[in-house]
Amino acid sequence: MRHSDYLIIGSGIAGLSLSIKLAEKYPEKKITVVTKTSEEESNTRYAQGGIAVVLDMVTDSFDKHIEDTLRAGGGLSDPEVVKMVVQEAPNRLKEMIEWGAAFDTNPSGKLDLGKEGGHSEKRIVHHKDITGYEMAQALIQRNDELKNVTVYEHFFAVELITEHHLPHREYDKNNINCYGAYVFNRKTLEVEIFEADYSILATGGIGQVYQYTTNPKVATGDGIAMAYRAKAQVQDLEFVQFHPTALYEPRKSPAFLISEAVRGFGAHLVHSDGERFVFKYDERGELASRDIVARAIDAEMKIKGVEHVFLDCTHLDKEEFLKHFPNIYEKCLSTGIDLFKDYIPVVPAAHYVAGGIKVDLNGQTTINRLYASGEVSRTGLHGANRLASNSLLEALVYSHHIFLDIVNRDMRTDFPEIPEWNDDGMVYQRELALINHSRHELRQLMSNYVAIVRSDIRLERALKRLKLIWEETEELYEKSKLSVPLCELRNLVGVAYLMIKQSKAQKSNAGGFYNIDLDSDV
């Protein structure tokens, strides 16, 4: 058994910004971070665009950012949450700079502000086209300097420890407590108990449930699935944001993202003949919110019978483009595309889920002493669709609120006797083919039936087909010793089930959810 005061599961911006604050506030206490691969691998490092912060109070304002966020959210965002996050943005940015993150500046020395889809003003703070990577590196370096933070790499959280794991103990189903987690040590192949006074899920998103996604391979919905099995409330998983412009490379996963900021810089979405088409769907054209642009591309691909559309950058200023997007230019060049001469083939890809584990303003889940921050959580900020570059901001703000809430509580936990993980009689699976086949089948199912455009019959078919995958996966899980592929498959199946069920329950189209049977014009 390993005991710590605070257990953080996940090493992205949500988890590491919180561990820094807890470690600096309580140098005498022990903070544990577990991450299933390396500390560097998280959704954060792949965020290209930036972080949305109102800094220019002459042309911009908090009210404008709030209005843009509410509009993108399809009327389903929580106004109180939106106001809180937007107004706290400058302070959270200041902390990131103090922790060592460097952001691009203009010739006058002020932060260079970009513009992205759905934003009415320039307010995107960025580091070239690798903002997430820059922020992640700063957080990792600062964490490594703190002596009371221990990072366990290649440790996979399997289950949250609650009263469900305590034999013969009566408890109130509406008053469940979290005592830590069972964690699989990928080196020893043993399951260890990580006991903690407070546990925080910061495990990222669910992109790998789809065949085509910008999310890294670690984004398998682990935190959401664990929380759901522990009886936490999970909400709004039907609202999945598909990024409109992923580089079209068949069978490549994760897909390389062509940042929203490129369209903000002036790039056009076109067909092979150079015809622009997004204005047919929204007066803002390429700078409409992501759900609108993604659906426009999806519709045009079906009308034209093509597998992708194009992003036209040929008219843009080369020197300025290379200054802002060197990584995108080099990536395109490596695939034989000179974006100043050639169109970039792009296609929508699963990018972000607006829902997740339901939390309050303090990041507290419906389970005692369990918090969630970042994409794993459902805060109410995004509503039905996330406004570009609000996600890094949300993670910083909510991790700060979790920190404040823990400081205000600062209660010790009366730990029960936690049983060891029991895998007696179980065997190691020698054939990964079964797991890989089921995972491939699941991703195809979700991409075909529960993607940008859905329908009642597609959702019904998805649920029927998923039932068989679930039965086969549970049967395998019940008789097998743990492995990461098996646990990831089980989590993906659980998340897929919630996405389908919540899609079936959604009775109106909004943001990232679109069911053709709910469209009065069809």
C-alpha cells in the first residue's frame, strides 16, 4: 500500500497545475501523481492553438468572451460557470508565466493575441503552434523541482476505491466516499493500493473511442469510466466536438491537427476547384464555431462524394505564417504538401467531449473526496460545444478551485481496511488479437453511428452491436489477469455505452449533437 495526502490521476495541465499548488502550500504533505505512460504524454501537449484570455480591454471585454462562450455552447452552458472562468483567466495566465511558460509577443513586447473560430475578438495567447507542449513542459519542470511530489510513470489506475470494495460494510448509496485507487504497475504487473485523503481525476478525454481522432492513444476515457463504475454522476457525453481540420492521412491515428488559428489567420476551406463553401452554412464562414464548420464539411463531403475537403493557405503571407505555424508547415512538408503552393487535405476528427464527470464550482464530484478537472469533467462551461481555446483555461481555473476547496476542508480521512486486489484463478491473455479486434470494431461502430450526424436508427443499431462487444469484454475481464489493452477496451466500451444512451435521451439538436430525426426541416 502507498499512502499520500493527495492522489492525482493524470499528468496534463489539470493534474500538474494542481500538484504544484498543493505542494507549495503544504511542503510537509505528500502529493502523488500517477500516469499510465510517461509524464509528458497527455492531451495537453497536443493543444496547438492556445489559451483564451481577455487582455485588451480597449477592443475586448469579459462580457464579449462570455457572450462568445454562451453562443458556442448552444444555450446549454451554465452562465455562472462561464462568468467565473472568463473573469479568472488573466490570473491563471499570470501563474503559468510565473511557472515558466513562454508565450509569443508582438514587436511592442506585449502578448501577441490570435483569433479563432467563434471568437469575436483577438484573445488567444499562444506559443507558435505548440502552445500545449510549451505549457506542459513548464509544468513538468516545476513539478520536478518540488520534493514532496512523486510522479509514478507507467502506472494505470484501474478502479476508484469506495465502499463498493469493502466487504460486509453498510453504506448510504447517496453518500459514497473515495479512499484512493487500485493502480496497475505496468512493470511488475501487480495491482497496488494507492490510498489518499483526496483523489483527483485529471485523465483527459475519450477521443480513442472513434476511428479518426486528434487525441493521443492515451485518451481512452479511463477517468470517466472509473467514476461511472463508482456511481459518480456522468453527464452530457452526447456532446462531442469534431475538429473541422485534421490533416487527411488515411489509417493514421492520432490525426495531425491543423489548428483553428490557421483559419483565424485567414485560411479558406475549399473544394478541389477552389470554391469556398462554409458561408452557405453560416455568415461567419470559416470562423463559425467548430460544430457548424464540422457539419458543413461533413455535408459537403457527402454531397460531393469525397473523403475530404481542402484548406487553402496559398494566399497567406509566408513569413508571418512560418513565424506562427512552423510545426504545421513542417508536418505538411513531410507529407509532400507545400502549403504555399498546394491545398491541404483536411477532414473532421473527434477532438473534445464537452461532457464528463459532473462537478460543482469547486470541482467536487458526486462522490465525497473525489474531484475532477480538465476534459474528464463536466463543469457546465462548454454546454453543447466548446469554444476554441477555452479548454486549457477551464483546466487551470477548476484545478485552482479544487485547490481552494481542499485548503478550506483540509480534513483527514478515517480509512477503512482496504482489501488487496484479488486475481486468484485468473490467467494472462496471450492473444491480444481478441482485444484489438474488439477495439477496432468498437471504433468503427462509433464512427459510423455516433459521430457528427446521428439518427434514431443509427443509435439503436449502435446500442445493439455494443451489447455483444460489452458481453465479450466483460467475460474476458472476469477471467483474465489485468493488462492495459484489456482495461482500456473495457473503459472505451463503458464510455461508448454512456455516449449512446445519452444521445438517445437528447431530444433537441445543439452544438456538438445533431440527430437528423430531430431536425424539423428534414
